[in-house]
Amino acid sequence: MDVLDWVVVGGYFLLMVGIGVWSKRRVASAADFFVGGGKIPWWLVGISHHMSGYSAAVFVAYAALAYTTGFAVYVWWALSITVACTIGAFLFAPRWPRLRQRLGIISPLEYLAGRFNVATEQVLAWSGAALKVFDVAAKWSASAILLNVFAGIPLVWGIVLVGGVTMIYSTIGGLWADVLTDLGQFIVQLIAAVAMLVAVMIRLDGIATPFTMWSQLPPGHGSPFSGDLTMSFFLVFIIVSTLSYNGGTWNLAMRLIASPNAAQAKRSMLFSGALYLVWPLVLFIPMWAGPILLPGLAEPEQSYALLAQELLPVGMIGLVLAGMFAHTMAMTSSDANAIASVVVRDIIPGLRRGRGHLAGRAELFVGRLTTFLFIGLSMVIAFSADSFGGVLGLIVAWFGALVGPIAVPMLLGMLPWFRRSGPAAALISWAAGLVVFAITKYVIADQISAVGADANAISTGSPVVVSIILFIVIGFVAPRRDPEVDELVDSLGKDPVDTDEAATAAA
């Protein structure tokens, strides 16, 4: 990269730190640090929710799939999330701010103690926190790969650089820093991705490129389903995405909790879904054109970075790299924020043996400390990403398969249809999902691979499908009847009555 490219990247890193310092003025309590005091507007929540679904993995692992498989990566990934956001806008999104308004939660698991019991809250908190470390580690690894391709920086130092900057601004500014960073990356990526798209169209067939390039690509690249990205995998991933993007991925739940009210949360999810429908097309077109412009790549994971270096002028390459880093930094910082909220509001109170939450400034301090330590631990794991199947293996095989069993009690527990599913249903469905994951990955992996193209669908979908079935069936076979749970679940279906308005109406 040229000096000007480094100036652009360095300037962006300084901007992120500056956002963290500015956001610190808005943080006076743990509620401000974790959920922005419930005051983040719908359009900013929508942009943040959308951008938090990206990371450098999109430009590494997904770019490799776009290079080798074609259009199917858009159908599998972007369309499944669009469907998930649309479903969630009506079923789940409005319930998260209502939980904050009714119970004062600032953690996505905090309500589980009342909905199920403390044991369920603790089990999901510990297992989910452990899982998320691996997911974030994959994103650091993807960022380091990009930095290595662009500038030849060793992977270890790439992880240290990107993770270190994220550690600073996230620890200082909390959720406000995260969502403002998301807005910044939205603007940066808009410029960078459009520049890449224009460069590809100039090199190929101009404006007609998105329509004409398919005839020049290998057979099957224009198909909606190809290779391992089958119809079955698409349907399975809709289920996984619905659970993940509506709160099973805790950092996304935090954004919905931070919405002022249910109506704004619903609007933000529809906005995010619309962005997933459109924006990935802009990102993927250059990736799909990769086999034409860079034929025969031995390492397809490097395709997007190599395209940027070949097609873009000095300065713009740095902007593209900054955009890629922006995705990862915003996503991982929000993950750290969510994990810290769970540690502070769920795990630590459980360890304090009935003494409740930490008080005031102590809670805020521990929240910042936990954010710092979580990012540090994920960076250490990123140094050994290859031991867990590489970037795509960490994200899809591990996180994609395990997020479901953890998310099932969280999300289905909000819905009135499953009010009879109690602690036994929650814990058994969670445990069964983990057991099924272990069996499919380590015991019968060879037999599943022999199935062929649908092997991914089976291994990824089995844990979550088993968890859903058991959670529902146990609720019918051994129902739990609790008036307080019924009252809580029913209350999430409607907005709380404003006390001042109620008093006026009564008068």
C-alpha cells in the first residue's frame, strides 16, 4: 500500500478512538454504557443492527464463497437475514424494549431468571459467553488476513492492531460508541464499496456488467443454490438467522433493548432487513466478478483484497481497507459490550449469592473492565483460529450451529404460545442441542459428509431443530403453570401504559 493509503487507515483508527472519547460524555451509568439509556433512535438502531451483521469475514470467507460458488452466497446469507428481520420485526423486536421498560433490564438474559429460573439464566450466560469468544476470534483472524494481503503485516500484529484500537474506544464509550462507529462504517463502506463496484464495471461491460458477467463465469455461478449452499441449507439458515438476528446474537438484542419503544424497534428491524436485501448486492458484484478478473486464484479468501489492489487508485485502497476494518471493529466491540452486560447483570449477581447487582459506579467500572478482558481473550484465541477450522469454520460450523440452542429459550420464551415451557424445557433443549452438535461434528461427521451437498444443512441445522422441538414438546408434555410468568409474557404483547396518561384518563 502507498503512504496515502496508510494515512487513510490511520485517520480512520484515530476517528474511532475519537468517537469513543466523545461517547464517554454520554455514559454516566451502566444503563448508559450497555443500552444507551434506551434513547437510541430507530434509524440509528437500524443502521447499527445492519452493520453489526458484517465483519471482515464478509470480505474473506464470504468473498471466497462468492469466488468459488457465485450468486448462491447472496441467497444463503443476505436473503435469509432479510426474511429473519422481517419475521422478527413483528414477533421479537417490539418485546425487547418492553422488557427494558417493565423490568429495567440492561442485559439480554436478565429477564430469564423470572421467566424460567436463575439456573437457566446462569447456564445460558456462561455457555453463550464462552461461545461468543470464538465468534469474535474469527473476526480478528479475518481482519488480520486482509491486512496481511494488503500490506504484508504478519497475522499476529494485524490482530493486535485492529483488536487494540477496538479495545480502546469500546471500553471508553460503550454502546453509544458502538452505534456511532456503525454509522461511521456505513458511510465509509458506502464510498468504498461503490468505488469498487464502479471500478469493476469500468473494467468489464460498464453498467450492464451485473447482467452480462454471468456468461463469462464458470457454470452454475448464476444459480441461486450451488455446491454446499443448497436449498436445504438456505432453509436451515433462515431458522438460525431468525434466532440470531432477533436477539440470539446478544449484541443485536442490545440494540433493540436500546430502542425508545416497541414501535421504533419494529421500524428499525424493517429498515435493517431492507438494507440486507439491497446492500449486499453492491458488495458481492465485485466478488462475483473475481474469476473473470483474477482467474485461477489458489487462495480465494484473498480475492477481494487483491481486486482492490488491482483496480483502485492510491488512497482509495486505504479507504476500502478501512471499510473492512470498520465492519469488524464495530461488530466485535458491540459483541464485547453485550458480553460485558451479561457478565455484570447475570453472571456476577449469581456469584454474589443473593446480594444482587453491583451498585452505581462499581457496576460501570466492572462493565468496562469486562469489555477490555473479553476483547483481549478473543484476540488470544484468534492467534490459533486454524485449530478451529479457520475463519469460516469458526463462524458457520461453531457459532452457526451453537447459537440456536442458546437462543431458543431466550426468544421463544417471550412468545405467548410457549408460556408453558418452563425451566426443564429450557435446560433440556439447550443441553440436547449441544449434545447433537458434538455428535454431528465429532462422532458421525464422516457419515454426514457422505450425504453430499446437504451435509452442511444437516450439521448446522440439527442442533437448533432439536432444541426447538424439545422446547415446544416438553411445554406440552410437562407444562409449567405460573401466574407471574403468564403476566410477564402477556405484558410483552402490548406497550406499557404511561402512568401520567393513565392518571389523566382516570381523572
